[in-house]
Amino acid sequence: MRQSNLFTKTRREIPKDEVAKNAKLLIQAGFINKEMAGVYSFLPLGLLVLRKIENIIRIAIDNLGGQELLMSSLHPKENWEKTNRWNTLDILYKITDSLGKESALAPTHEELVVPLVKQFVSSYRDLPLSVYHFQNKFRMEARAKSGILRGREFLMKDLYSFHSDEADFKEFYEKVKKTYLEIFDKIGLGHLTHLTFASGGTFSKFSHEFQTISEAGEDLIYICKKCGVAINSEIIERQKVCPECGKKEFRQEKSTEVGNIFDLKTKFSKPFGLDYKDKQGKRQEVLMGCYGIGIGRVMGTVVEVLSDDKGIVWPESIAPFQIHLLSLSQDKKAEEIYNKLKELGKEVLYDDRDIKIGEKLMDADLIGIPYRVIVSEKSLREGGVELKKRTEEKAEIIQITELYK
Amino acid sequence: MRQSNLFTKTRREIPKDEVAKNAKLLIQAGFINKEMAGVYSFLPLGLLVLRKIENIIRIAIDNLGGQELLMSSLHPKENWEKTNRWNTLDILYKITDSLGKESALAPTHEELVVPLVKQFVSSYRDLPLSVYHFQNKFRMEARAKSGILRGREFLMKDLYSFHSDEADFKEFYEKVKKTYLEIFDKIGLGHLTHLTFASGGTFSKFSHEFQTISEAGEDLIYICKKCGVAINSEIIERQKVCPECGKKEFRQEKSTEVGNIFDLKTKFSKPFGLDYKDKQGKRQEVLMGCYGIGIGRVMGTVVEVLSDDKGIVWPESIAPFQIHLLSLSQDKKAEEIYNKLKELGKEVLYDDRDIKIGEKLMDADLIGIPYRVIVSEKSLREGGVELKKRTEEKAEIIQITELYK
């Protein structure tokens, strides 16, 4: 894409009404726009990143056998009454229509997915099954000051699984655990992300979170020095040894929850009467798990933990473009390279704007595309173009044909 | 995909709480699920169709130079007060948070896109520009009885364009008109869809709608017998000749609006002060256009107008799969063909369920995939497989290798 065509622009000034680093940088670099507290729009560059994260997750969940659907955001009040959450969940947005009929604006989808799946499950032969979607969630957050880490409206992937017995549930749950670690690896957060034991609520001993070490984190975790598994501070009083390896030495870190998985047992199948006939023809309650990843939250966390004092640093796997092409008074050659890269299907942002090279360089650092390529008289004299990785200080001269590989 | 893995099932009984043909068929065939009046979830097959329609539109709008973003659904009340629509738009859902602060749940996005774009426009050099998104819209429809043709929550593509002068606007508007006709052609509605002159509201003489002839339609149009352009009945009293060719002979048809385009002039740029400096340094108001297509509505219209008494008939361009493979006691051969088709990247739904062939045939007709392929002893004896197009009555025997082309 030509940067002159991109309607967004970078900003030098830091937005005054933001305290979160992720929001400040993403707004400055033109990835998001703040609409109100906790509500952001994704601009073209930001949407490219969202879609890349979404696709990494989609492929991984498809591999688990998850079936993608798209559930609505408006939910009938009755469903939320059935689970007793209509009056107890304080983050639930309620809307009233002109006839006085109330509905929920969904913060999560258990209340919808269970009656939906119930229509198609009658026998043990219909199980196991798992469904997922990417959908906006709405939560009435009291304080929404963490940028896209904790919004009132945010895009989330949630997966729900349905099982006939505990062993089957357990097998799937363990697969998701592994898949989640692979997802965070691929997104570029793997080295900072720890499987974390957290409170399981009323029904289970534990739930599992995926916590990424971050200064901006709202959580506190204790990471086992031996095996790397962590314990959320909320349960450290009752769980003083590592549940994975039994050791007792931990280091404490601030962290952000980027994913979580829950053993729901029959918490939601019971109120909706979701059951099945087993091989003996006996009715049994369906066991459930749920598994979430906030797409915006993952994006915000990447910005929080990987950016430097010059700007954002995108991992290649989720960068809006792979190459940022800059011309220093060599527009003709740069055009030629840009067209060739496009032809080859490379993801390239070409800064063809008529501005000073200093500004182009600052913008390139701020936007954070993995590979910066400069075409200048000097680079051409030395045999090619100047290539610099966003994560490195030093640039090198490479032959132009190297770019086309 | 293996049909035995698909968690949805077809239904023989017609849903009693639906009056619209599109909803009845889509529910029976397992494409959508009704959550409440006017609110539907899209099941795996339905989501595949939605995404195909979305992609046809995305490619077309990208070609026009539109930049994709994703604007939020929650809007600040102030924005809607500025345009005087907070208290006048009766379909507007309002939500109130725990502190009593009100927000709008967006039925359309002019109130957000204008202040957003304003941040990036200061000079004539920043124009023209156009942005679009696919986003859920929420509208408090009093009667919601048309299935996915008119929902309370529905996915829509809306494009907004910004121009410095009338000539530039006009040029873009004409391009969109052409592009829209191409989109409806590609989706398979071209032969039934007419560019229609409708009321332009306070500011313009006309707006343009794209109306598809349909028995289920809520609109009435007058189609010029000479040139095929139509006039919406709402303006037939004041517009008695075809605005395109001047002729006066029309045929009357019921129709559904599948898209519309509006000349907004300065209706929305004025309240938000969206202006630019022209070449002389003088401040001028920005001219705007907006252009919508309801994705669910298009899908519902296809079902209304193309289905037959056996079920849905998907055009190839938006079908969830291209081939529906059925085995009649030849599972080994069918498996082999399925695997080969998958390997070749073909979109194939393989009915590997252990049910009677009669049921498979009924389901295939109901689901409406363009090509039905039956592997049976008879077909193999005759040299291959039986191929039948969903739109035709007669089947033919083709060599298996023909399928792989």
C-alpha cells in the first residue's frame, strides 16, 4: 500500500486523555481511534493486525475440530434469568425497546450457545462437539483506563465444548491448553506467557489462565522457578506449591491475562436442560468447557510488552505489513521495487509521501513494521538497498534481488 | 467437510414462529438460528455464505479505493445530539451505564465516521477519501417478521466517501452505482435487481436504491420497460417519466431493497465542522456520500427469490460448498473421491452419514449446494459418478476425473 493513500496519519503529540501505553502508541501510530472511554475503532492498520491475530487463532481452533459460527449480541432476557445472571452480573448492559421489552447486550455467550446446541444434541452420538466465534462483547466496565486491554466493547474469540463424560472433556481441555500456548507463541508472546493456575469458581478447583508478563498488568502471578507454570496471586494463599511440579520457589511478576479456559461442568447445561441419552438410553447432563481469547487485548499486550521508546515493534506474524519501503530522493527506483514487491504478493507499505526523510524514519519506528528498507543514492552506490529489522539497531546493505526472495 | 461432523442438522418440520420464507428455509437447512424476534445467529453453513458475500463486496470496494476499518457499535450520546438524531430516530437503541451515562447502540455510523475522519482531513490534499466497514447494526424495529431481511441486529457493509467538490463526488457516486450492479451480478441477483430512483430526503432530489424483484418485498417499484431503470412507488406521483431515458411505460413489481446509495451533501459534515482548506486557503465544507449493503438481507433475498419447492438454491459464487458428495452404498469409493477433492482444494460437503439415501437426497435439495455428485454401484458401472446441478432436473454420468478439473 502507498502511504500517501492511507487516510490516517501519525501524531507526534501523545493523546492527553490516555494513561495506557498501548492506547497512546496505537493512537499515535494511527492504528486505533478512541470513541469514548473503553470504546475504540480499529483504523486500517489496526484492522490488519486484528485480522492476522484472528486468523492465527482460527486455524488453531479449526485444527481442534471447532466449528465456527456467529452468535448474536442481543440475547433474550429469559436466558439470563435462567442462569440467574440477569440481576447478579454487574457488567451486563441491558437494553429496553419501545414496548418495554428488555434484552441483554452480551458480555459472554454461554446463555446463547447452550440453548442453541441443545437443539442439535440428543444422543451420545452427537457428542463431543465444539463451536466458536469471533464476536464483539460488551461489558459495563466501571473504570476503562487500560486502552484496548479492557474495553466496554471488544472483539473476542470464545470456544465452547460439549462432552458426554469427564475423560472426554479432560482430553479436549488439555488439547486446548497446548493449542493456546502454541497460539501465543505464534503471535510473538510465547516467551513472556505462562500457563497460570487460577480460581476455578464454585465448581472446579482451578481454572487456567494464560498470563503475559507486563508492567501494565492488572494481575500478579507467581512463576515456578523450576517449570515456568504460574499461580495467580488470588489463590497463592491456598496453593503454596507449584501444582505442576511440586516445587515451592517462585518469582513474582505483574501480568496481563491474554486467555483463559474454564471447566464449566454442568453449570450452564443444567439450567437449560442440556442433556443426552447415553448408550443405555439413560439421560445424562452434558459437560462443558469454555475457552476465551480477547483479540484486542492480545494486540494491546503485544504493544505493551514489545514496543520500545521509539514506537511499536510488531512480530512478523501479526504485523500489518512485512516491509516498510522508504525512498531517500530515489523515487523512481523505489517505485520500481514497490511494484515488483506487490507483484510478488509481498505485504509492503511504501512511504511515497513528499516529506522529509527524518519524518519518514520516525514514522517507520512508530508504526513498527518488521523490516525497514531504504532506497537511497548511497545504498544504490553500495550495491542495493538498506535493510534494517525493527528489533535491531544496525542496518545492512543487501542486493535488491534479495528482497524478492 | 464431512456432514457427520457438522453439528447442525436439517429439520423436516417448518418452524412455526416464522412467517418469512427465507427464515423458514434457512432454519430448516441449518444455516441460521433464531434467538429472538429479529435476531439470528449464523450457524457454520450460514457463516460460510455470509463470508462469501462479504468477500465479493470487499474486493469490489477495495477496487474503488475504499479503506477498510472497523468502527465501534457503542457511540457517545453527544455525537447523536449534534446531528439532532438522539431524540428523533425512533429505531435508536439507547443504553445507560451504572453511572447513568447514556450511549447509543449504532444503527448506522455517520455520527462516528465524520468526527473520526475529521481528525485526518485539513487540506484539499487529504481528499477525496473513502472508508468502509462490515459491522453489526442495531435497530429497534417494531415488527421484525421478515427473517434476516429486516433484523434488529444485522451485519452491514457501509461505505462513506468524502469530497472537496460536487464533480468529484459525482464521479465517485457513479462508480459506486456501477460497482453495486456488478456486485449484485456476481452474487447471482443481477437479473432481478434494478437501479431504482427513490426519495433523496431533504437535501437531494433522488437517492438510488438497488431493488430486487421479490414476492416477499416490502417495496413497490415501477420498472421502465425500455431501459430497466426503476422508480420507487414513494416518488411515482412526482416522477412520472423514467429519469434515465424519459419513457413513460412501466411494469409494477414487488421488490426488496438490497442496497442504497445517498448523496449526503453537507448534512453530516456541517454539524461536526468537517471542512478543509482549498487551494486558495479558504475553508470549505466537505461533501459526503454513503453507500450501504446489508449482508444478511442479501443472503435472505437470494433465498427468497432463487429457492424452489425443494429448498434453497445457492448461486455458485456464494454457496457454502460447491460440491455435495453423496454415497449410495459405495463409501469406500466416495471416501477416495472426497479425499482427492479436498486435496485439490475443492469446497466439498461429503454426506458420510449412516442414513437412507432418500434422506440424503432431500437434505441435498434443502441445503442447495450447486453440484450434487452421487457415487453408486450404478454410476460406477456406467463409468463414473452422477452429477446434477441444483438448478436442473436431469443428472448425467461423468468420469470421476472430470470432477478433479
